[in-house]
Amino acid sequence: MQSVLITGTSSGFGRLTALALASRGHRVIATMRDPDGKNRDKAAGLRAVKGIEVLALDVTSEASVDAAIAAAGELDAVINNAGRATIGLAETITPTQLARDYDTNVIGIQRVNRAVLPAMRARRRGLIVCVSSGLGRIVMPVVGLYASTKWAVEALAETYRYDLKPTGVEVTIVQPGAYPTDFGSQEPAGADQARAAGYGPLAGALDGFKERTSKPNAADPRQVADAIVTLVEAPPGTRPARVSVDPTGAPLVVRLNEAHAQAQRDLLSAIGMAALAD
């Protein structure tokens, strides 16, 4: 049994991962914002499952992160899953909206990592999983600024993987593809949609995106949770830098991962740090 803390468990991949890990006998600390208020029902559903504890944790607050990590006790693994997205043509998204996305998706990971790493390094073991996206490698209109946050997650997590390699703490990135979610319908749109009018045929790109993402998708998002469970249960030293979980089997992200890994091996070798390469 391992003790695993997960951020962003009120829905989606985070909730599914909490359930999957608990079903395997692990101790799960499922965290979310406001579990005794807005998310009371979601928290109650998780608390009813054997092996799951629920704690309040807002990744945009250092005090909240530190309090939750202290209350969680010794941790074997941390899953950085909390995220948000603002969608629309880039110009329609205000700087305030973009800053909020980066505060959650990128700086939130930094807050959590800094809170858990001293204890993990002291024990010379531990796992940090950062949930990125296929959009951490590719870019499409309407979701481009969200993709930029995931590109940042990729760089941040890979940097930690290199930095922590001598300490025994491992870092792996999980890149989910397109799964049936409420992404298109529920995520906030750029607040300045009037600016989209000047984009000709792309003026309706946001509506088109929402229509496409609302269509039925038979892919099972539990595949992402299962991939994370596999990482948690894998023997130390065997966990890869990246795991792509794509329901379409599209090779684009895997091809980019492979090309990137080779370029990184070449770079690290050139600067005398080949031992850090995967």
C-alpha cells in the first residue's frame, strides 16, 4: 500500500484516479477546493469509498497547499492533476484570464512540489506525476493558450526529473489525449469575444470547437487513471519520463516525445550531463 495525494479530484481524471487507486488498496488523499462547501456532495461521494480521505487544497494558495501537505502525513506519490482552461482565439482571452490559468496549471505544480519535496528527498524516494496533455506537445486554434500552459508543465516537470534524479525521487509526465469530458461546454471562454469579429472565417472557431467536443466519444477516461495507477505501482527506476494515453492511437505526440528525447540526450551529453538523460 502506498499513500498518494491527488490534486483536483472533484471531477474528471483526478476523481477517477482516486477511485482506481483506492480499489487497489492504496491510501488516497483526494484534494479539492471547498470540500465542505461548493464541493460538499463530491467530497462526500469520495469519503464514502474505503481508503479515500478528502482534504481541502487550493493549488493557487501556498498556505492552503502547505496545510494540506502537513495534514496528509508521509506521502509516497503526488499526482499534480488540478487544472483549468480558458478557451477561444488568443486575442479574446484577457491577461487576467491567462494569469489565472498559469497560476493553477503551472505555478500550482510548483507550490505542491515545493511542499512535498523536502520529505521525499530526505527519504530518498517518492514519485511526482504531472498531468499534462497531448496539447503539451501540439497547438490548435481556440485552445492554443491553454496548450501554452501545458507546454510550460512539460518543461517544469522535465526540469524536476533531471534535478531530482540523484535524489531517488522520480517525476513522470502523463499526456492524456481527447477523452469525453465537459471541456468544450464548461470551460470559460475568452472574455473579450468582440475581438473575434475581425478574424474572418475563424470568427466562429469557438462555437465550432464546442460543437465538435460535444459529440459522443466512446473512449474511456479511466484509461488515464489506469496509466497513473501503473506508474504508482511500478518499481522505482522503471518509470518513464512521459506516458501518452491517447484513445485514438494517434502517433503524433509519441513521435514528438521520441524526437524530443533524442534531442535532450544529445544536449545533455554535449554539456557533460549525459547521466541525467533517459
